[in-house]
Amino acid sequence: MAKIELAHISKTYEKDVTAVKDFNLEIEDGEFIVLVGPSGCGKSTMLRMIAGLEEITDGEFKMDGRLMNDVPPKNRDIAMVFQNYALYPHMSVYDNMAFALKMRKFKKDEIRRRVTEAAKVLGLEEYLKRKPRALSGGQRQRVALGRAIVRDAKLFLMDEPLSNLDAKLRFQMRAEISKLHHRLKTTTVYVTHDQTEAMTMATRIVIMKDGVIQQVGSPKEVYDYPA
Ligand code: ADP
Ligand code: ADP
């Protein structure tokens, strides 16, 4: 759990491409924020700045009061889930989930405990020995979520995690991610261009256009949902 403060955040890529302009948002512990808006409006850029994968041109990003702008990604206590899963094809499901913990020199017992627990939560217990290619799209996406869960990070970032799934799976995984959030209560920033995902998952929705926040509010306030 973490409180996030984003104050006057801007991002200018070289050649004067301003991707994000004066972004202001405070996120409370345990919120599920959905950033929504058309392609190119700056959602991924915003997420990558929070992750530390992209430098913040201007403004301040604080996590639990600590200024994060210059903290390297590996020291941020943030776990990110990508659209394309980014699983290691040559590693088993278990090793995919264990990898980040091994890199961080966790003890074997602790790694096993965390991976087993995440596999249970995600219904992956029977698949731990399989390689990603022997999994369905939904199962792969669960492994990607599992890799984030085992980190026990303070903040989850998700960049269009469901956009490669077919409609039925998207519907299922949407419900599963919501359930997971109810259970873990990890503060989450979730990026999508899908309004249905925003309506059904968010505690608060942030609508962006051309790098600027247009509107912030609950699903009810923004879309009058549930009616
Ligand atoms: P998204 O699916 O979030 O819209 P894109 O497919 O637009 O992302 O971008 C894919 C990758 O290409 C991103 O990592 C982004 O940083 C990079 N990218 C996007 N637009 C540009 C650009 N105009 N110049 C250079 N790189 C870009
Ligand atoms: P979204 O995630 O909403 O699709 P992005 O954050 O990927 O939007 O992109 C916002 C703007 O910044 C777009 O105009 C895109 O072309 C530009 N952009 C993204 N990444 C880069 C990059 N690495 N270099 C230059 N321009 C980029």
C-alpha cells in the first residue's frame, strides 16, 4: 500500500514532443486508478515515469512522502504488468514468477512460499512446470500478474494488460483483477483505452487527452455508472 503524489508532472521528449503536461493527482492508499484516453494521449508515458523507465522532465513524484524522481527503477518498490506479458519463454511458470525474487537475493524458502501462494490465488498451481508457450493467453496473463504479486510491492502499474486477450477472456480477467485488488488492496494505476475496463474496475477514473487531465472522478461521477 502506498500514497502517491504527482505534482505538476510534465514530459517532453526530444524535438519538442510534449507527451504529458502539468499532471496533478493524489492517490490514496489502496486505490485503483484507471488512466483512460485515446492512443497517444500520454497514458504510457505517465506510467513509465512512475516506474522510472522514463525521466520526469518537470514536477514531483512522491511515494509515502519520499521524492522518487531520481530513485532508480529497481529501488522503487513498484511492480509493473505489461500488455505483451514479457514472460521469459525458456523459463517455467515457476521460474518466471521467481525470477525477480532471485535477482533480489530472496531465500529459497521465501521464494517458494510467495510463488506457491501467488499460484494458488491465480489458479496456476497445476501449471508451474510448464513453459509459457504451453499456456493459453489468459494463463499467460495470470503468470504476468503473478510476477507482480510475488514482489509484494507497494504499487502496481498495469499497462493495457488485457488488450491482447479476446473479448471473453478480457471479461473474465477484468473480474479477476478486481477480485485480486479487493483481496490484496495494493494501490494500482491501470492504463487502458477501454472505457468498460475503467467503469468496472476503477475506484477513480482519470481521463486524459493530448497529455492533459480532462476529468477525474468515480465511475459514477464520470460515466454515471452504475446507473
Ligand atoms: P501504445 O500502445 O501505448 O500507444 P505505442 O505502440 O504508441 O504505445 O508505442 C510503442 C513504443 O514506441 C513505446 O515504447 C513508445 O515509447 C515508443 N514510441 C511511441 N511513439 C513514439 C515516437 N513518436 N517516437 C519514438 N518512439 C515512440
Ligand atoms: P498512450 O499511452 O496514451 O498511447 P504515449 O504515452 O505512448 O500515449 O504517447 C504520448 C505521446 O508521446 C505521443 O504523441 C507519442 O508519439 C509520444 N511518444 C511516446 N514515446 C515517445 C518517445 N520515446 N519519443 C518521442 N515521442 C514519444
